[in-house]
Amino acid sequence: MQRSDSRILTTHTGSLPRPRDLTQLYALRARGEAVDEVAIERAGRDAVRAIVRKQHEAGIDVGNNGEQQRDSFFLYLKARLSGLGGSWERPSRADVDRYPDFKRIWIEQHASRTQVSALGGLPKAIGEVHYLDDRAINDECRYFTAVLQDDPGVFIEPFMNAPSPGILATAVRNEHYDTLAGYLAALGEALQVEYEAIVSSGLLLQIDAPDLALERAMIYKDAPLKDFLGFAEAVVDTINGAIEAIPREKVRLHVCWGNYEGPHDCDVPLADIWPAIRQAKVGAFFFPFANPRHAHEYRVFEQLPLAQDQIIIAGVIDSLTNFVEHPEVVADRIERVAAAVGEPHRVIAGTDCGFDTSAGMGRVAEDVVWAKLNALTEGARLASRRLGMT
């Protein structure tokens, strides 16, 4: 995994805006309507090629395929896992429930969008969960690497995303396994196929684990904190088992409190969950520090520091508003994290979360997304100079 040796490198969390026609196809399919799968595949591939070029133009150093060939950061697995069926609705978030006026606006906004919902119509585990066939993930990796080969040097380093077993365990309700431990074990074994395929393709693996923070305000909103921490520890143990054969420097772990604009005043503090999360055997941790509810929490690394071989990817660009951050603000955020970590070369600058984690759910206009990523690049340049790296 590359470090910021001569300057602060830039990256992002994964999902980038999808073309409208591709989003429409994904939304139709999610509603159960007939779609042309060949057309989806063709549009997805075209979108990957375009998104790689756009990332390069914005100055992204560590980039990916924009998750263009997936309808969601985790729902795409419906077609790759056995044992899924039925449907259910995710519970509401604790902070949304606290504000009735906001909740009404929230419901109205989501009802009017063409999107793939990550809250309603979700599958359940009704049988044994296994990974069905590795052709889809291998095809995805193969196409992305082919695009990269057509434009050598477009990224300093490429990565690809896969969800954590914890987000599947909470979003895909268990109606088959006797225990959470048994369900997590099955999910970890299934996801290991994707994790190893990504790294075998020469890509960094990013594991997206919003569950390690978000679920405190969802599934565990009425439970004691110790119950949620027990869940987080179990998920981290499962992740460690699934990546056992992968060098830790090939894995980065993204944790967030949910990619939605809301009060977030029921979020669990990072200080409470960091002792569990830091047990993950990964090379990089990725947290959102542009988020106004969590922008101060980089200080946790002063008290409980990273291992010497680990780095922090700091979210310094908000992924939920159409404000374009000033490069000076971006540089200030990078410098604060670098001071807490103690070594600028162990900091990479990124976005708080994805810009379109489920197709059509992104709140930031596409042209504004690229302006924000340009600001990220310029802010990283400023920070590099101020930190004496260039």
C-alpha cells in the first residue's frame, strides 16, 4: 500500500455518480421489472472506462472503478450468494426518529427518487449462505484491470470495494442460522472469495464496514453499549479470519456512521469503538472527518495510536452536501490529522463516504462531485507544502 512519501496522496471511498441511464436500469431491476441484462453489462462497462478517466483528470492518486457495475455497495451480492429470499424493511435510525419534522422530509425525499433503496425491500437469509460462483467478481476485476492497462499510470495504485460481513448480517436479516456467530461465520467464508479475488487481481481491497459505527443507531439503538461493542468485536474477528491469507498492507477498512444527511446526534463516539476496530489486521483505516458530527475525533489517534505499519485515510471532503470545500479548508483538515498521527507520510486524503452508495441515492450533483474532488487534490497540494513534504 502506497504511503504519502513525497506528498499527500488522494483517494476516495468508492462509489461515484453513475450515468442516468444506468441508474434507471438498476432501479427498474430493483423494483422487479424486466430489464435487458446485456444492456446493463454494456452500460456498466462503458461507465467504468469513463469514470477512470474522470478520476485521473481530477487528480485522484488511488482510484477504483467507481462501483459502476454494481447497483449498491452491498446489494449486488443478492446475485452472488445462495440462501437469500423474501424481503424486509430496515429499522429506522435513532436520530431520524428523534425529529418528526426531519423524518417527514426524509421520507418525502426518498419516495420521489429513482433509486435502489438500501432500506426497503431487502433480502433475508432463509437458507445456507454460500458464494455461488466466482465468475462475476473475476470478470469485474478483469475488466477493471484491462481498463487500467489501456491507460498505464492512470493511478498510483488501484483498489476495489467489497462489503464487510457485518453490514450483510444486519441488512440481510437472519432467519436461518441459530446464532449471530454462525451467520457471521457463513458470511465471512462467502466474502473471503471476493476479498481474495480482488487482491489476486493486483488490486488493493477496501472493506466497507459502516456497520462498525452505524448499527449502534439502528439494530442496536435500544441495546446497551456493551452489546454493540460485542457485535463490533465479532465482526472484526470475522474480517480477520476472511483476510487471513491476504497481506495486511493490501487491505484498507472504511468505517462510517451512515452515508446520509441527518442529525447524527445518536452516533456512537469513535473513542468507544476504536479499541475494537483497531484490532482489524489491515494496513489502513478510513474514517470520515469532514462530517461535522465527527470532525474532531481524529484526536483519538493521539491516545490510541496506529500500529507503525498502518496508515490513516482521512475523509476531508463531505459526500452529502453540494458545498465545494475551499482548498485551504481541506489542507487544514489534513494537517490536523497529520499532527494527531505524528507522521504526514502515514496520512492519505479522501472523501467521507461514497457519492452514490446505492444507485440514485447520491445527494451531490455530478458536476459538483468533480469540483469537490478537484478541491481535494488542491488541498492535498497545499498541505504537502505546509508539511514540508515538497
